[in-house]
Amino acid sequence: MKDYETIRIERPQDHTVLVTINRPDVANAMNTQMGLDLLDAFDGFCAAPNQQRCIVITGAGARAFCAGGDLKQRLGMTDEQWQDQHLIFERMVRAMIGCPVPVIAAVNGAAYAGGMEIALCADFIYAAEHARFALTEVTLGIMPGAGGTQNLPRAIGARRAKEILLTGRPFTVQQAHEWGMVNRICKAETLVQEALETAAVIAANAPISTRQVKQSVNMGLNTDLQTGLMFEIEAYNRMVPTEDRREGIRAFNEKRKPVYQGR
């Protein structure tokens, strides 16, 4: 397993990767190195999707999932240095959103600014009872630039998203759940375990199937219904000649649990 300076990568159970944002002394704030580390890790997941079937991303400690960009590092940056750093963050976000493997965010505390944007890159979010969220960029003279203005409206609708984006006001995990951004509220001590349990359910399914489902949903959200239906059928047809499809039918008829190989 590759070692990183700002994140920790583990395989706590079969077919599942646990990514932990690991700068707890600064509320897991995102510096340049973290951008490079997450970019490298998710590039690896994209390049070899068969090596894992689900990914869980969380933060170290109980205080924060990720407090956003490291503003101490950014203090005094030239415009060029700022933009160079942000290009790394942009590539990181594209790698996370483009990851073909299902991703669950286990938000263990505050997810502010870029931290909330990282959570929104996941396919769905579990969050601790004390978690809070905010996109505070407008209060700092900037705006979200790591997918926030695109992923949030898709999660909760344009009007509520605009209120959050334009005010910069934080909101609670209960509000996030009510609005459909958070799938499940968990006790802090069981959050990661609950996410891993769901990851195990996903990982037990046919991996080609889960990847095709994710791709079909994501593509369909960005096109009209008829085009989306056409894409769905193309995604479906990819699975017809697979050994996993045959194994699934055999297992059903033999009244046993299927053993999928991803082929």
C-alpha cells in the first residue's frame, strides 16, 4: 500500500479501500500536498478499477472531515501561485468525480468549503450527528471552484443551493439530511463502520454492474431522458456477455450467494 504525507490508505475489508484525510492538527485542511496526494490516489483508482469495488473517504479525528483550503498556506501567495495550486485541486476533483468505483463519504465532523466539495464528489454521504457543512468561499472574496456550484444544485436543487452558496452560512447535518444531501446520520463512534458495512454490501455485488450503474446515473443526469435511456441500454448490454451475469443467474437458481469475479 502506497504511503502518503497527508492521507492514509487502508484496506479494512475485502474489496474496500478506506481513504482518511490525515491532517487532524489543522482540522484536516487541504494544502497543496493533500491535493497532490488525493489526485494520485484517485488517479490510481481510476486506472485500476478492478482492484477495489468500493471506496470510503473520511477524516482523521472527531473535529473535522475537512475544513477546506489551508488559508495559512495561502496567505501571501501570488496570483500565479494561487492558480497553480488550484489547478491541482481541480485535477483532484475531476479524478474523484470521474472515479468509476462507487465512493461513500463518511463525514466525521465539519465539512467546510473545499471539504464539503470533497464530500459532494462522493456518490452519497453518511455523516456524524455533530457534522456541519458550509460553502464559505463568498465570505473570503472567492467562490467554490472544486465542484460546489455544480454538485450541490444536483444534490438539493438550485434554489436552496443558491442560498447556501450566496450567503456562506453553515447548516446542520439534520438540514443536510432533510434536503437530501446526506443519506444517513450516524453516531460518531459508528460512522465509519456503518459506511464500511454499506461498502461491503456494494462490494458483494457484481463490480461491473455497480460501475455501470454509477456511470449510467451520472451520464443520465447530464442529458435528456431519451439520450439517457439510450446510454442505459448500452451500459446494460456491456454486462450480458460477462461471467458475472451467468454466475448471478446460477447462484439464484442454486439458492446460494453469488461469487463475482469482475469479468
